Amino acid sequence: MEQQLDFVAIGDTVVDAFIRLKEAHIDNGHRVDVANREICMVFGTKIPYDFVNVLYAVGNSANASVSASRLGLKSALISNVGADEDGKKCLESLQKDGVDIRYMRTHDGMKTNYHYVLWLGDERTILIKHEDFPYTLPLETPGPRWLYLSSLNEQSLPFHNEIAKYLAEHPETKLAFQPGTFQIKLGVEKLKDLYAHTEVFFCNVEEARIILNTDEPEPKNLARMMTTFGPKIVVITDGPNGAYVFDGTDVWYMPVYPDPAPPYDRTGAGDSFASTFVSALALGKTPAEAIAWAPINSMSVVQKVGAQEGLLKRTELEKYLSEAPEHYKAVKL
């Protein structure tokens, strides 16, 4: 019998090429909705940039697997790469971070997912292209203590159903679900079996309103409402306004951890938050304690380039927690 893994993440793995722009600006076109701002560069000419930083084995779930490993869990990743140099470097990067790659699949004749990240200020616009990799669930017995599911491509609906079936047959395994754009677009009805088997669910306030089809303004109410679909614990993030967790009985509010400096790059802040919360639960923490861990890793990640460089080890995170200001504590609402 194989030793039980603590944390197995499922999702697409990519290579991110961060291009630090010099001569570009943001234009909101006098729009009221700042979400529709545009990045602008001169067309039809040569535009200088500061530098390029290429990062391997990233993506929502890959980031989560690294986060869990650094916090001391036995972590693995279920994902796909091409039989190319980028795929080889992704596997090497995961192994360097202590992530078990037994479930990684390498595919001949296919390219590893490669994204271009246009980085301006502390925000980024990502040019994406996902290969149509086949999805499989090669888990062994016993199942892992936690499955962590995030972004998959638009051909993955049958795979979601396979995951839900696995969870129904393996009560020893709990699911943490942080849906990506496609999974949110699918809607709850098509993923109802997956929602029904979700232990912990993560999204931000805007995503929650889309999923719930509501204009409800209060994040604490959104968290309670989300449990009607099945999740036992719901975490709703609200950017610089903090986060909320409903543990099935109480709603807790957590402020952000103070940034030591202005954010350098916000990539991966959500991944680090969600994966740290789940890792804390796996390490025996309560939801009210876990919600105090999560913002610390997010704070650290946004001080570095990309989603993984700033991920903390457990001792480092606990040091930040011990030095936290007086106001940094979970408050029961």
C-alpha cells in the first residue's frame, strides 16, 4: 500500500514568460468599469522592454502544489506537459520544490503550455494558449487526504464528473475547489456533483455574485449562500478589504496582512491564499486559524516576480504570524 499523500493538486501546468514593459500605459477610455481598462502601446513599431523572466511549472494548481510542499505537506500534482525542453524543465522545477511528480504525464508530439505575461506596474495581462491534453485521474489507494482542483481547459467537463465520482467512492479524500474562468462559466448545474462533494470552496466577491446570480453586497452573506450548493466551508476574498470564511456555523472576517512594501507583482496571490488555507487545515488548524495563515503567504508572494518565488516555508510563515500587528486577527461576525 502506498503512503497516503497529504495534498494532490489537479490542473493545467504552464510556462510563464514575464515581459516587463517600459513604454506602455493603461487607458480606461473614460469607462466607469475599471475592469475594462486597456493596456496601450504604439502600433507598428519597435517597443523596448526592461527584461524577460521565464518561470517553469506554474499555473493555479502547480502553484498550490509548491505552496503545500513548502509548508511541509506531502504534495503531488496531476497535470500534463509536452515531450519538449519546457516540459523537462517543468518537471525539474517541481522536483526541486519537493513536489511528487508520479502523476505527471508527458505527451509526445505536444507542446508544454506557454504563456506570455505583459507586466506593467504591479498588474499583468496574460496571453494564453492551452494544448488539448487528455485528462486522467491516476490516483492510487488510499486516496490523498486532500484534492485541490483549479483551472482546467474548456474540454474538461467529463473529467470533472470523473473527479466527483472518485470523491463519492473515496470518503478519505476531501476536495478543495478554487474554480477558474471556464469552471465558473459552466455554472453550478453542470458541476453540481462536484460542488456537492466540496469540503472547501474559494472565490472572490465578484465571482461569487456570478456563481450565485445575485447582487448581494455583503461577502459574509455570499459565503453562507454558497453552502446551499454543497461546500461545507466557503472562503470569499475581497482584495484589499480582506477575506471571509463561513465554517458551517460562524462567519469569520480576516484583514489583509500589512505589505512591507508596495506589491511588485500580484500574480499568484489567490493561489497562495487558497492553498495555504487548505494546507493549514491539513496541518490540524481550525478554519479561524487557517484564515490567519492565508493572507501572509499572499503578502509574501506579491513582493516577488511570479507566483512561486515568494511562497513561504512553515517556519517563515509562523514567524510573520508571531510578529503580526495587534489588529491582525480573525473576528467572528
